[in-house]
Amino acid sequence: MFTVQDIARICRGTLVSVTPDTVIRAVAIDSREVQGGDLFVALCGRRLNGHSFVREAYQNGAAVVLVERMTPDVKKSILVRDTLQALQKLARSHRARFSIPVVAVTGSTGKTTTKACIAISLSQVFRVRAGYRNWNNHIGVPLNLLRLSSSDECLVIELGANHVGEIRALAELAQPTVGVITGVSPAHLEGFGSLDGIYQTKLELADYLRARSGLVVANGDDSKLIRKLRQRQVSLVTFGTQRQCDFFISRLTARNGCICFQVNDAIDFRLKGYGVFNAMNALAAIATASYFKLDLKALSESWQSLPMLDHRFRVEHWRERDIQVVDDAYNANPRSFAEAITSFQDLAQDRRKMVVIGDMLELGRDAISYHEDLGRLLSSAGIDVVVGVGEMSRYAVEAFHSSEPSRETAQFPDLRGACEFLRVNLKEGDSVLIKGSQALHLHEMEKLLETSLGADLAIAAWS
């Protein structure tokens, strides 16, 4: 990838006790993931400082460490003023080596699934590098860029943000040729300040592409977004449910673990999964694929290899007690909650419906009203039992109880209390949806619940 001398030059660093022509195999910021020949970058975070893990990085095979200061553990190293800025400079330099199409996906919801659909679609004609995990911020994007290799012919990457200006900075790093905007909805409002701040930030991707004659693929159902894009006179392809979109969806159904729909009343598509909202993510991929002149009829077949993503409306069926558990705990905002509830209704049908809601975080001054709206939405959706986890979710639980005083509710400060409630109250034939912001750790709930119920089942079997 680079010699350490190259890295020192790019990052304006000083070599310490290291041979200049040492070749670096890869870059890591987690000492546990370091392998032989890697460069370990000691980032200084709010909770953890990478300089505290230099010894472990060496033990795991780091050839060199990138540091801001010398400590007794630091040996072969490159000393720089700021390790984060150095990481970004290195990524920018590496990106400049590649003249390949880069598709950048941003939006308030659906980024990771849309990225996966686009990557599998484009793999028909390219050797595609898909962004790793959900590495989409000022640290993750540089790390994804540094994973590019000489065999890669296309990169599909996410760009995430929680403050105005961040998408602009990430676009300058990733240098996309195509941008996909999945939509704009209330999320990270504490950082953005308002919904207008979110629009401004997502449109930073369009501004970057307009200046470079790139293409924007955008959600045509968002009239405000489309109006602002047309004002910018950017090259635009739209997708959505409305027939005036370049690619519109119709005849949408979900059955037997598949989402089925038509595009432009002409082409049939099938997608594994249960969340009907994923049809829009797939439609964004179809619109993107059209730019690359792909055979759209062949896309549906390629999607059969699309993996089910963890904690994104993943459905488990516990056959011993005929219980459906829907793990959608990757993250939460008002729009994604509404989409999940609609799909949950379709899935659960006439089963008793329980919803575990965690706080929707970073919603700013309107956080209480957003949670109250969620409670009323759960009421209108015919949910039977609502369990809140965290501080803000109680406003949703209270609003639900005010609308449906005869239906059962419970509120807990953490997921263990909620798990115990479900262990006692889940009945044969129930369906339960689990959803909340990542900080609530609701993604751990399914396994905790499965373990506790499994123990009960084992005891019952032997009694």
C-alpha cells in the first residue's frame, strides 16, 4: 500500500526508529484487529485514547504506529501533530490513485441496505468494493477508502453526518461520481438544529457532484428535496412511489419472506426479507443501476444473494412457542419507526402484537413531541402491548396509554427489566417488535430473551 516514508511525507510526520522502506499492508485503529505488517493509528477519542493500546498493537503484529506523542510503549513510529487529520490525509492520497466510479449513499434512513443493493447490482459489471459495515463518518470513510485495492473497479460507500458541513468534508475525501439521497427525515436534530439543517447537509453531496458534472439519484417522493435539487440544476434521476418519478414502484406486497413489486408497471422484482420499506432501498439501487446501463431484469436474480443485515427488521420464529421476534434495533428515528410499524402489522396479522421501544435519541427540542406522536401511532396501529426502555420512551408509553387505557404498558430504565417483563408475559403465538436507538443496546435483547426463554423451555421439557 505505502512505505512508511510515503506515509511520513503525506502526513508531514517524523519517522522514529523505523526503516523508511518498510511497507505497510493495511491500516487499523482498533488494536484488537491489527495484523502483521499493519499501521496502527492511535486516535484520541472522547472515551478511549489509542495511545493506551500501542503495546497491544505491537503484540498483534503492527509494523509501525502513528502517534501524536511519544510514550514508553512507543517504538517504531511516525510522529504527527494530529492522528485523525493524518488518517484523512492518507486516505485522500490513496483515493487519488483510483480512477473508478464511486457511488456515495446518504440519507436519514436506509443507507446500509441501499448500499448493499447497489453493490450487488453493480457487481454484474464491476469488481465492486462495498463500504465495510456502516463506517460512514469522518473516521469510517477514510478507513473504507484505505481498503481500496488495485483489483477494485467500483466503490459503493455510505456518507453519514450529524452536523452541517460533514457531508461536504466526506465528499471531498471520497470524491464520488454518483450520489444517492435516500430521503430526509428527523434524525440527529441535536446536531443539525432543524430539519432544514438536515436538508442543507444532504444537499452538500449534490453541490459537490454538480461542480464535477456528477449524477444525483434522489427520493422523488420528497418534494422539498427534489425542488432544491432542481434549483441546483444538477443531473438528476428520481425514484419513488409517485408515477412522475423516473423509476416508480407499484403492486408492492410482502409474503413468505419476500418483498415483491413492479417498477414502471413493467419489470417484476423480488427481494428477500419482510420490511416493505426495503423496496424503496432496492428502487434506489435500480435507479442507480440504470445509469450504468445494467440489465434491470437481471437485478432481481442477483439480489437473492443479498444477506439479511443484522438488526434491520430481521425476523426470527421461535417454533417451540410459535413466537415471532422482529429485531429492528439497529437505530431509530420517527420515519424509520413508522415504516417498521407498518411492516410489523403486515407480518403479525392477527397475532397479539407487542412493541419494545427504546428512546429515539438526538431529536433536539422536539424530542418529547416526537415520542408522543410515536405513542399515538402505536395506538392507531392496533398494538396490544407497549414496553418502553430508557428516559424518553416513557412519553410514547404515556401517549399510548392515554389513547388505549385498557391495553398493557410497561416502562423500564434498561433492557434487562424489559427482558424480564417479556419473559413472563410473552405468550404462544405472540409477535414482538424491538426497535430503538443504538445507545439503548436493544440489539442485545433478542439473544438475552432467547436465552431466558430457552432455559424456561428446557425446564418445562424436563418437568
